[in-house]
Amino acid sequence: MKVLIVGGGGREHAIAVALKKSPKVTELFAAPGNGGISEIAACFPNIKATDISGMVNLAKELKADYVFVAPDDPLTLGMVDALEAAGIKAFGPCAGAALIEGSKVFSKGFMKRHNIPTAAYETFTAPEKALEYIKNNRSYPLVIKCDGLALGKGVIIAQNYEESEEAVTSILSGEKFGDSGKEIVIEEYLNGAEVTVLAFTDGISIAVMPASVDHKRAFDEDKGLNTGGMGVIAPAPYYTEDLTKTCMDTIFLPTIRGLAKEGRAFKGCLYFGLMLTQAGVKVIEYNCRFGDPETQAVLPLLKTDLFEIMTAVIEERLSCIDIEWNAEKSACIVMASGGYPEKYQTGFEIKGLENIRDAEVYHAGTKKDEQGNFVTAGGRVLGVTALGETLEEALDNAYREVEKISFERAFYRQDIGKKALTIALQQHI
Ligand code: AMP
Ligand code: GLY
């Protein structure tokens, strides 16, 4: 079978590595792909992940049997709908279901309609109304979110009135995020430990993957700006069996049933961003896709053939297959370009990759230069994943391998997993 993967980051590299293992996958393609993906799949760097008609044409030319649409923007733009209309089977939700990520106003309303626990909130389109609301607000921090996709930057945690005023006016004026900020959500700040749960769903049943912990801030001790994610451990050490059951009953099943009921049956990978608060577990956000970098820590634990799961999801027979996971623990450390998530330079040679023994190195922002060397080509450059009997061992293994790799101005967080392991220890888990 021929499979085309849409996207070109570390997540897509991890998906490519998992699909490549399948005896049923005879040819693998990726558009745009990246330097690392090009080692195992034919890449089409000139076709953007958001180019709907370009991707449909490419899938037709390649005679792809399946297209795996990984990033959020093509999904919300309706790439799966367009592929299906052209008779091509695709993994990922249709645009109607992808709205769960594409619009925070929709997702908050959806949770309210289906009694799914989330932060208390209000929505606004008029700046005067929003300013009046924050003037009356007495407790900080306050969370201000723009409605649409904003490259992971559309959430502002305001510490005082001035910061919230600045966020409200810059978003609603369109200055900061354009049309994505036409409407905003202002919500209660949730305190607690965060966890990501990715789940396969065919719209009828749901199969959750091991929970993981992402590290969104750029620097150690959660300092610096929000990024796409600087490292992940899986399974999340404080996500207990009891919590799994609670989440299934109060969040996961109500979500897929609610979406189906509203005519938006979700097929693909659904991402639950959860906060474990004193008042119970609450949804921070939904994403309509695999997380990045969560995928780089979670998929290496998958024992079942990803191609089999993908086809079961597409054909709505997910409940008929058993999905098995490795009992080991996993850690992924992201190596980034100095300056990320703000301005950074690219084109630096990546050295030491040939010395890696006990890790999988997923390429996020790399390309091959004319001499065939890997060079940096993005903010997040590599995700280095290692396994171990314990999370501590997985982390030691991953850091040992990271130290073998270098490129100019490279940086990575030194404290991935540290806070999560401390929380687990305090809770005697
Ligand atoms: P989102 O784009 O919704 O994932 O938000 C990005 C990050 O902002 C989340 O991963 C959280 O760390 C943080 N965040 C979002 N909403 C809240 C909230 N209501 N309370 C506390 N932190 C939040
Ligand atoms: N790592 C966060 C995300 O994929 O949205």
C-alpha cells in the first residue's frame, strides 16, 4: 500500500517511522516532509501542507492508497473532505469535526452543551464589552484566548489588569492574530498538573494512548515564552488508573458521543489537553490531531501496526482491533535553534548524528544541503527519544544521546520530566 503523509515536522517523522515498520506499507511519501523524513519516504518539499488542491493532485499522481493528514491547519481547512470527495481514503477528521480545535468559541460551547468539565468562561467580539468584563474582574491570572488557530501563540495568561487590557485590545483589533482574533474567550485560570491524552477514534469508539507530559515553555523551570513543546515524557507519572476511568466517563466518551450527535463525528486522533485541578480534571483544550512533540514520545511505545490502526479508524472498525503498548517509559528531548520561539538563524550543520545508538532521532526542522549533510531549517530542530525501564532511565538515556549531537546555537531544556516526577513523588504514585 502507498501512503502519503501530510506535514513536515517531528510528529510527521515519528508517524513515518511507525508506518514504515508495517509490512503492508510498500511505499511512503511525505509532503512537504523534511531532511529526516526524506531518508525513509520520498518527499515533495514544494507542496505546502495547507495546499489542498495541490495535495489532492499529488495523491492522485502518486496513486496513494491512503493519505495521513497530520497538522491542524489542513484539517481545519477541509483537506480530508477534499481527499474523500476525490475518492482518496484519508486519516484525520473532516473540517466539521476539526472545528473542535479550529474554534475555541465552538469548543467551549460544545463542552458546555455536553457537561464536559472545563474552565468557566465568557466570549466577546466587542472590545468595550470585554474591557468592561476585565474591569470588574478581581482575580488574576486571567486567561485570554483568541478563537482561531494562532500557531500555538493565541493564549495569553494575563497577570494583571494592564496585561489583560493589552491582550484584549491587540487581539480584537486584528493587530495580533488577524481574523483568528475576531472573537475571544476569557476564562478562569486553572491551577494544577497538565497532561496530554491522545486517542484514536473512529467516531464510535475510542482507544486512548499512554498519557504524556509536554513542556511548553522555552527554558528550564517553565521560564521563557510558550513554544510548540520542548520535551515530553510518557506515560505521565501522575495519571493514575482512577483518573483514566474518570476521564473516560466524564470527558472522552461524552466528547466523541457529543461530536457524533452534533453531526461532526470525529475520525482520527483526538488530543485532550487536561488540567488536574483540586476541583477535578478539566479540559484546557482539544486538538484535532496528534500532538507535537507528544507523538515523538508516545508512538515509540506502540506495539501494534499503526497502518492497521489507521485503516480501522477510516473504516470505522476500531473496536475490532486490540491496540498494544510497550510497558517501557519514554522521554523525548527537543533540540532547538538559539532564539526560538522568536527570531533564530538556520542553515547550521548538525553534527554527531552518526554516533546515536540508543535513541530515535526525529527531525523537526532539518534539510539536507547539497553535500548531503543535515542542516538546521527550523526553530525546533530535532526530537531525541529514548526508552527505559523507568522514566528516570528513559530521561538519562535520552540526555546521553542528546549530548552527542551539536549544531551552532543549539539549546534544549535540561529539566524535562523533573517537575512531573516530583509531583508523582509528592502524591506517592
Ligand atoms: P492552548 O493553546 O489552549 O493549549 O493553551 C496553551 C497553554 O496555555 C496550555 O497548554 C496551558 O499550559 C495554558 N493554558 C491554557 N488555558 C489555561 C487555563 N484556563 N488555565 C491555565 N493555563 C492555561
Ligand atoms: N504539544 C502541543 C500541541 O501539539 O499542540
